[in-house]
Amino acid sequence: MALFRRRTVGKPGEWYYCLKHRRVEEGPECRAADRFGPYATREEAAHAMETARERNVEWETDPRWHEKGAGGEPGTETGTETETGGGPGAGTGTGKAS
């Protein structure tokens, strides 16, 4: 058991959406695995789940992710990620994992 709890450090003006508490945070307050962000504004962070849903639909309907590659498997073309990989819309509002 740790004597001191490591505090998540963030910058004022960076906004996050906490998946665990389902709220917008400035800072961040919760651990990286439990949040989307950073976002430039509170408003963007408030719409994080909607943005993620839209990106997931784009990814699911993108024909590039459903083409048959050289091995006959979906998503196995050279130079692309597989269907279980990152793809557009995975992760955060900025397209980067946090």
C-alpha cells in the first residue's frame, strides 16, 4: 500500500470528460484510463460521448476497414490497422489516447 497517492496533474484550461463519474472536469481529476480529452473548451468535453459515438459510426461504416486484404481477412491490407486496432474514432476527443 502506497503511503502517498499520486495526484493526476493537469493544466488549467484543459477540459476532460470522466467516464467513471460521467462529468466534465478541468484539470484532470481522474486517471487517464477513465477519461476522454483534453478538449479546448468545457463545451467540447461535455459532448465527448456524442463525439465518440459519431466517430464510431464513421469507423464502422468506412469501407476501408471492411475490405478484404491479401490474406482474405478484413482489415489486413498492408499499411493499415486491423478492425480490432485503433482506427478513426478510437480513444479521445483529439484522436490521441490519453
